[in-house]
Amino acid sequence: MDVSKDASVAPAAPSLVREFTTEQLPLILLVLALGFASAYWQHGFLPGGEVAFPLAGVRVPIWHLIWMGFWTGYTMAVVGEAAGIFALPYQMSILQFAGPHVTPTTQLLTFLNPFGALFGFRRNRQWNLDLALWVCIGGIVGGLTGPFVRITLLSDVKPFTFAVGLALFVAGAHLTYAAFKGYAKRNSNDGLEAKFRRESERRRAQGLPPSGLPPGIGIRTAEKHGLSLTIEFWGETWQVNQVFMFLTGALVGVISAALGVGGGFLLVPIFAAVYGLPMYVLVAATIPYVILLSAVGLFTYGVILPAVAGAALAPEWAWGFFAAAGGILGAWCAAKTQRYVPEHLLKLMLGGITGIAGTLYVIDFFYELPFRL
């Protein structure tokens, strides 16, 4: 049956207001409360505004952290990634939080921020545990290893920012290339870009919200055979290798846990390049991955590192919680709006910003720029 023809009579989706008030608002309020409680637990007072966050050494209003979490959470969740890869350079360059504690603090943000997207995408049926399983297991391995790289090879600020710059540049270059490639295919008769355009035009002509993805379609496991997994979405299929998923998850996990980010910024380009997976499908693997990887990374920074290496690297807990509260809201909004935006536009915007930021970090490693990164 043609799903698109039946989309207009699909069962009505749960009210967005009810979904927000029952799922998102309690979580956001809980994380905000944890921000206030952790400030008094860790420091005995509430930083923010005129009072510096002690570990960060920065004075910044609490609302600014919430806003940072919101916009980074939205822009990255809409392409299946966590807020960390944008929040990290913003914290280091704009807010001047560039010390070692920025890594576990950003890891806290990347752990909590994707929950908004997770619930939202699951409601949209963009969810598949088979696709997420082995890449998440690999993420556990990487999350246990990456923090040790951070306190050894990347202990100094300059090598750390250089590594961040390289990661940003790679992600930006791939997103920009994929944007132009996707735009070229948009007017063809095949592929998801063409289907997205036709569905959006059909709904607009009927006076409906111009979503490019029909209601009711979901990510389905078509076949599991040995180490091979076949995923189906909207009539398109992709075959992935579970060993490759595990090894990629582990390698990306080492790099990402060392930087204090979620890993989606590398997983998305890799899986898109190797398997041609679209962002509408990638979120089923990358959102659970960044949550699990960040949780393991936080555990390693807080428990394993002190026990094994005698090196404690605590996050600025209140900072991370306040940013995560905004990030959860932003990620949920992304899950609700992704189906209205063509992939190539999202990739072009994110690729341009990410690539420029990464280039500046790499240049600054070799030649000091006239402004501070």
C-alpha cells in the first residue's frame, strides 16, 4: 500500500501540548532543580551572573547557559547529533571555559540533552533498537577508554583545541558535500529527497502542514541474517554490517569521550558516507548512542579515573545541568520539526558553521589568531 496516499487519514498524533507537559516538562524541571541543588552541594553557593562558576572560572548568567543548551541542542538534534560539538567550542571561545573541566561538563550536557530528542523521535517512530544495538556496545568500549586519552595525550589546551578543530572540520566538510549532493538529487524521481519534496507539495496543496514525511511511517528491521542487518524506511532499504557498526562505535567513542562530546558528529558522516543512511534513519542509532556513550564517559571521569590513575576531573555540575535543561527542550523541538526540513538545507547550514569553526581552531594551533579561541 502507498503510505503517502493514506497519510491524510492516518490516526491523529498525540497532542503536542500533552506530550510536552507529560514527558518533557517534568524532565526539564527535574534537571533545572538538579542544577540548583548541585551548585550548593559542590560549592556551597549558587554561581551565575556576578558570581563565577569556580571550576570554570567564568561569570555567566544561568539563563545564558539554558539558552546555549537550547540552540545547540536544537541545531544538532535535528541532524541526529548531541549538543556537545557546538556547545564545546561555544563554551571555550565565547564563554572562555577552556580548562580541563570543560570536558566532563560538556559530557554531562551530551548525556542529558538527547533525551528530549529520544522521546520525540520515538513518538515519530524513528526508533530501531536493532540498528542501535552494536554501535552502542562499541560506544561503551570507547567511553571507558577516551577519558584516559584526555588526561594524557590531550591534557594541554592547545593539542585539545587542535583535536576539536580537526573533528569540527571533518564533520563540516562532509555535511557541506552531502548538502550539495542531496540538492542535486532533489529534483530527480528517486530517493528520499524526491519523495520528501513530493509529499511536502501534496500536503501544502491540501492545506495541511507541509511535512515531508508522511505520518505513520517508521524505521523497520526488514531482515537479520548473521552479522548483516537490513533496515527499511519509506520503501527504501539499507544493509549494514554489525561488526562495522561495533568497531565504528568504539573508535568514535574513544575520540568523543576524550573531547567530552557525544559522537554523533562523527557517526553521522561515517554512516551516511558508507551506507547512505539519511538523517531521518540515522537518529535511531545516533541518539541512543550519544546518551550511552556520555553516561559511560561520565562514569569513567568520575569513578574509574580517580581509582586507576588517581586523577579526578569533576564536571562543573550546575553548569552542565542548566545547559542540559535548555538542551532537552531544544532537542525535543528538533524531533518535532525535522520532518518539515529537507536534509540538504540542514546539512548546508551545519556544515558551513562547523567547518569554519574547525578551520579556525586548526589555524590557531599553528599561528596565533588576533582573537582568542
